[in-house]
Amino acid sequence: MVVMTNSAAVLADAAAYAAAVEEASVAAAAYYATGESGLDDDAYDRLARGIAAYEADHPEEVLAASPTGKVAGGAAVGDVPHTVPMLSLDNVFSAEQFATWTASLERRIGRPVTAWSVEPKLDGLAVAARYRDGRFERLITRGDGTAGEDVSHAAGAVVGLPERLAEPVTIEVRGEILMTNDQFDQGNAIRTEHGGAPFANPRNGAAGTLRAKDRAYRVETTFFAYGALPLPDSGELGETLAELPHSEVLSYVAGLGVHTAAGTDVAPVLAATVEEVQARVDAIGSLRAALPFGIDGIVIKADLAADQREAGSGTRAPRWAIAYKLPAVEKITRLVSVEWNVGRTGIIAPRAVLEPVEIDGSTVGYATLHNPADITRRDLRLGDQVMVYKAGDIIPRIEAPVVHLRTGDETPIDFPESCPQCGSAIDTSEQRWRCTRGRNCRLVASVSYAAGRDQLDIEGLGATRVVQLVDAGLVADFADLFTLERAQLLALDRMGETSTDNLLAAIETARTRPLSRVFCALGVRGTGRSMSRRIARYFATMDRIVAADVDTLQQVDGIGKEKAAAVVAELVELAPLIAKLVAAGVNMTEPGATPPPEPGTEEAAGADAEAGGDGGTGPTLPLAGMTVVVTGAMTGALEKLSRNQMNELIERAGGKSSSSVSKRTSLLVAGDKAGSKRTKAEDLGVRIAVPEEFAELVGAFLAAGENA
Ligand code: IVH
């Protein structure tokens, strides 16, 4: 079911109320004048609800400028009177509110409504298109509902509004003009090419495009009809339309050649019961993210003409229709920075880092940016307020900068001059930039990672050397390191005898690293140093890790269902590499770890009952069941150990390593210059040991880990 946000701004006093009215008026005026507003929908709605709530409590204080006094949609613009007022719709935000609304409608007409039309609430702006004898005559905006602006000049670029109808009828078709996502992208591209500011979102784009006169370029929009009514000289058609169910009016209009939502995934459907309506509401809600145009809700209408007639209309909205609002999927937030990530094939893709913002129940901190040209085309700048769209499972996207919110402090986005992954040159001949190393770019990065200090720790194998090896075709994955020959290395530039022998010796040592480090070197997503240690300690051998299914992997502390599935999938892909490592004689076991018993054996039943049973480490280990934090500089026997090596040591000795002190910490190893962690441990009464005491505690394991 769709969950609604319907919170309101809380206005404490008359001054806060006046300020809110002012803010709403400025936003509405800006929106209706230019198609742009400094408030996103959510913020505007919250403000409007706050104003309405205040007015309900203080009816004597209502200001003339209040947005609640108008036909919703804004100020009067234009001087073409509407034959019948263009009304707005009341809103509901939940299944309960919808059920209450249907009950009151049915009470009013004295019978159940047996046919509901359930249709998308198109997120654009309402217009009336008049046709005389089948020819297009005039296009009018809603304006204040009683009179609108003549925007006939724009009709030629509105897809779905034909110049001639299929029959020579005189009729007014009403509906929504919007920009599809494609039209929005194309429109903004053309606009910025001509030096114009991009539209913040498709709705603003449609509004601005309708109003614009004498543009040097053409921007298309799309019309969707959602109703029709006769004009004074429509003749018999008037009576016919008055008796047709709404659904048939829509089919009739479509038959005349006018575009409706009929061909879309969210086409209007008829529902007989409130339950059926709700099912369609939910279906439309989940289709929303994938639609090629924006919707902001679902409109539900009593379908039969008699039901509509008897329900009648208020001054603002009809009583036979309601808008079931969907949560806002657009927010304005700040573009903080741009990251450049290199994909598997060497494509360098920019990603926007945003000031985190909550949209439709999730926090959005990043958005896709397609390529550098796209950034230029959209004139995005660091520090810009940007309109961000996020619905359902789609990756959030920036629609455009909100140009009129610029302060002048925005700065250009720097494009990388060399590959951010490997430092090589960038091929900028295509829209999507690519590292000149292509797929080998990732290879350099993944081999360098594998050789890194916390993985195989191969001294003398920095990125430059890896680049050399890859370029010479000697290394296609990091397993190839283990079969490098002396002569091959000597043939490389700047590789003398000493460096060659040192490198070969370092590789030899790497062959005997514990499984946790070999596994970490594989670079399986989501398995960094400590997760790799946990996995290695749990399974003890690579064979068992590879054989583990999703359920078994979840036995490892910190691995949930999703991560387990991802690890299993990635290990399948890595099977050839692992086989190559095995063939090269790389160690595939974790010293000191005992594998978990086979499920279903007697041993397994016993192990389950064992306190703190952590996959075979056994209860005799000195740190069994303990959570240990290390802080400050280590001294004595521990002096040379990196933090990662300290954590390895803790885990070999049966403990769990952690980086922060809490109530659950069993021991803090505090070296020289230990700071806040020590204070916190003292406050919490956590046991504290100096490095020497700790070294004594884990002495045996210290020796065992010499090679780690
Ligand atoms: S019916 C008298 N149907 O939503 C009935 N309106 O918030 C009024 N809208 O002013 C309109 N999709 O601009 C109707 N399928 C739809 C609609 C729709 C979008 C807009 C329309 C209206 C506004 C009210």
C-alpha cells in the first residue's frame, strides 16, 4: 500500500503564519510566472497544509494573499474566460482517507458507486483545447480556474493535440500538458545550447515552454486528455457528452485522434469496488518509477454521468472525483561534489555527491551523472541547488540545477585530466570517457589491491610496477604474479638484478600468506580486511568457502542474506582465478582455524551447544568470546604490527576486533598516546591492558602469525 507523507509546517503565531503566506505566494508567483519555484512540491505542500491548519484555528486572521483562498494552482493569469470553471481536485493520502471519501460520496447520492475510473494524475499543467468543426482553435491554460491565458502559439509543438480531429465536431478537450522524460532531456539540451538556463524539472519545463513566445528553437511537450465538454455551439454532441460515462468520453476523445493515457502502462481502468480501486492505486504506485513521464498521484472518478451530476461540485473541486496523492519524489538539495569512478571496461563515470536528502522514505546521497558532456550540457556547478528525482528502486537522478537559487558562489565541476584509477591518459573522443587502458585499467587496480599491505603485502610491487607488468602482457590477473620468471622481470625497464630478486622473494613470501589475506586479495565486494578474516576463520579452507551456500555463509558474523548471496555469486565468477592460485601453490588455509563440523553430524550438535562457538576456534583460545579494541601506539613485541595485523592477532586468539569502545567491549589495548577511547573505556569500566600485558596474553599466537 502507498504510504503518504502528509505532515504540515507548524505555525506558532500570526507572524509565522504571515511569513508562511508570503513564502508560499512568492513561490507560487515565481512558479506561475517562470515555471520555476524555489520550493519543491513537498515543501510547498507542507507549507500550504501548515497555513490551512493555522487558518482553521484562527479564521479571523486569514490573509487575502493566502494560497488557500484561491482555486489551487495559483494566481490568475490570462483573460480568456472558461466556459465551465476548470476545477481542482481534493486530495486523499491513504486507503483509510479514500474509504472515508467514497462513503461520504455514496451517502450524498444515496447509493453505492459501482463504477470508478482509476487513472494517472499526470504531473503537468491543466489546459483546455478548443476545436471548432474539427479544427484546432485555441489552447488556454487553467489560470485561476475561471479565466486562463491563450497559449495557442505553442500548440504546434504539443504532441497529442492534432490540428484536425477525425470528425468535424465542436468540442473542448481538457487535459494535462507535460514533458516526458525524453522531452525534458532534449528540451534542456536545446535550451542550454542556446545559452538558456535549464528547467529544474519536467513540470517547470512544460509550464515555461507553453508560455514562451518567439523562441529560436522548438521544444516539444505532450498532451494527455482526461475529459471533454461541449462548447456553446456543439449542437447535439452536448447532450451526448452529458450522458456518457467518463470512460466512454475518454474513448470518444481518443477516437477523435487526441492523445490520452490509454496506451500507457497506467491506462485508465474501471473498478467496481473500493478494494479494486486500491489494488489499481497500488499497481500504479509501483509502476511510477519506470514510467516515461511524471505522475504525482492517481485520480479516481465516479464513472457514471448520473453519479457525477448528483454529486455536483464545490467551488474548488468536484465531489465525484478525488486525487489519491503519491509521495513526492523530487527534492531540492545541494550538489556537494562529483566523484569519478572507473568501471570494469574502463569507462570513467561521474557520480554526484549530494547533501543527503530524504525522498520517498529513503536517504539519497548520490545521483547518477551520465558523462562529462552531460554535466556541461546541463550547466551543473558545484554548490548548486539541484532538483533530484528518486522513485521506487531506480537510481536517483539530478533533473537540473535550480538556477534562480544560485548565489554566485557555485564553482565549475573539474573534469579529471588522467584516469582517477590508474593515472593513465583518458580517451575523450566519445561522450563517455574511457581510460586508455580500457579493461586493463581495472586490472592494474585489482592487482595493486591484491599486492597491497593488508592483502598479500608484496613489497616492491607498487602501481607503476603493476602497470609495467600489465603492459608487458605478463599479468592478466594477480595469480600470474606467482608464475613470473626472473628473465621476464629482468627484461623490464628499470628492473635490475636486485629489484628482481627482491620482488621474487616478496612474491614467494606472499604465496604462504594466510587464507584471510588471500581471500581479501580477491576483492570480493563487501569483504574487506575484517570480514575476510571472519570468513577465513569460520571456514578454515578456501575449498569450504567456495562450497558454501547462501545459508552457510550467513553463519559468519556480520553476513546477512543479501551479502551472502552477493558473495556466493561473485565467488562463482572468481572460480577460475581461485583455481589458478591453487595451481600456483598459493596457501589456501587459515592457520589456527578449525573448520566447522559438517551439518547434521554429531559433532555439529555438540558444537552448537558450545558457548561462544565461533566456527571451530574452540573455547581454549585466550580471547574467546571477547571483543577487543586497540588504540594508541603499540610498543614492545607489538611495535611493528599495523592495526590490521593487530586485528588479525586478536582474531587468531579467538577474539573479535572492533574499532570503537562500547559497553560490549571486553578489553581495550591502550598504547602510548591513547586518547578518547581510553577515557571512554575508563568511564564504562572496561578492562584496559598496556601492549606488554596484551602480548603476554596472546604470546603463542603472536609467534604463529609471523607470516601474516
Ligand atoms: S480531472 C474537474 N484527471 O490535477 C476535474 N485531473 O490537482 C478536474 N490532473 O487540475 C480534473 N491528471 O490539472 C483530472 N487524470 C486526471 C488528471 C488531472 C492530472 C490535474 C489537473 C487538475 C489537478 C488537480
